[in-house]
Amino acid sequence: MAEPQDQGATAPKKKKARPWWRRLLRGLGVLVLVLIVGLVVTGFVMHEPLPSATPGPEADARARAIHQSVDPDAWAATKAVAWTFRGQNRHLWDRDRGFVRVQWDDTEVQLRTGDQSGWAKVGGERVLGEDGDALVAQAYGHFINDSFWLMPLGGFFDEGVTRGSVALDGQDALMITYASGGVTPGDSYAWFVDEDGRPTKWKMWVGILPVGGIDVTWEGWQQLSSGVWVSTSHTIEGLLSLDLGDVRGATTLAALEPEDPFEL
């Protein structure tokens, strides 16, 4: 015989389903967490500790050979150069007078490389005060970073730079460490070259990245009208491109810009 049903008991309430957007957000949160964990694990796997390099005449000779591969005399004769970094920052560098024009979006900044002074315009209007100073400082940071990708080889023997020989990836490489200068002192780069002595890639250990030993290609070599060779294509581990576009160089500013654009 069946037990009598308790008339005072209430039937259990049906659980209300979560809205679809909450379920979506929860799923995305799990996905983001998985991606973050994956990136962290990948970073640990990819990370290479900074190797010890041996300074001395061999490293110095390798540094000179790499520098010669781009024709440093032609670079010295290049008094004006223009290029675009990653399709964003447009640079015009008057190396003879130490003037730089940096443009991005509707912003234009002109500055002096010597004392980093200058002015800024947004939408054609001059920006004054702290806002203007901030834009000048931002433009100088763009210039230092982007010109380093244009021509870093001339600084191998600058003050505060050390050179060392190191064996990596089954090859002999040149380790360059910047103890000072620029906007990221303390960074190290191991340069690899082809049979002609021209760079093919570097491995970098830099303060802004938690992973050391990342490969960056140096490809797309072009000879400018002034005679100097520059690399215009860089790829980080097959993931991110840092390309230089519309690279032009000349022995005079007038050869690039018929009318002097600088107002400094």
C-alpha cells in the first residue's frame, strides 16, 4: 500500500534558468582564464635565460663587421630620412639639424633631438601647456623606439654599450647590451647574420617583456638612394609584424621635402 501523501508539503520550485547573456559571460570568463593560463604556460616554455657572453676582440670584430654590412659611410651621408612605423607613426628626420617631425592620427609634433624641446598640434591647432609637453614627450618616445628599428647598428660602440660573443641556436652571435641611453636601458640583443654578414634576426631580452630570448626577424633589406641598407620587415616569433613603410633617405632634406617643413 502506498504511503499517504503529506498534504502540507509543497512541491519543489523549479529553478529559474539564468539569462542567456549571463551564461555567455560566464563561458567567456572561463575562456579568458584558459587563455591567460595558456599564455603564462607558453611564456614559461618559451622563456630563455639571458646567456653569458664573452667580451673581447672577437666580439668587437663581429660588431664592426655587422655595422659594415649596411654601409655606415652611406648612413653618415644620409642627412634626411623618412619612414612610417607599423603604418601608424610617420617620421621625418632632419639629421643635419637634429630636427624630427612625428605624425600620427591628427597629431603633429616637431622637436629637437638635442634637448627634446618642441611643439605639438592636434587638428592643426597648437596645443599649449602640460598637454603640449606631454605630446612632445610622447613623440620623442615614438622617435627613439621607431628609429631604433630603423638603424640600431651605429650604436654598437656607444658609451654604456657592451659587446660579447655567444653561442645560441647552434650559431655564433653577437650580444649587445645597453646599460644606459634610449628609453629602455638594460636591454640585451643577440644578433645573428647570414653568409654575407647582414643581420637575419635577433633574440631579445627586454624589460617590457616577461619572456626572454624571443626571436625577431630582420628581413626586407632595401638600399636607399643615399646608399645605406635598412631592414623594413620584422616579425616577432611569427606572431606580430613591426614593419617599416615608405622608407626614404637622401643626402639633403630638400631631396625628400622640396619645402622645409620645420618651424623650430
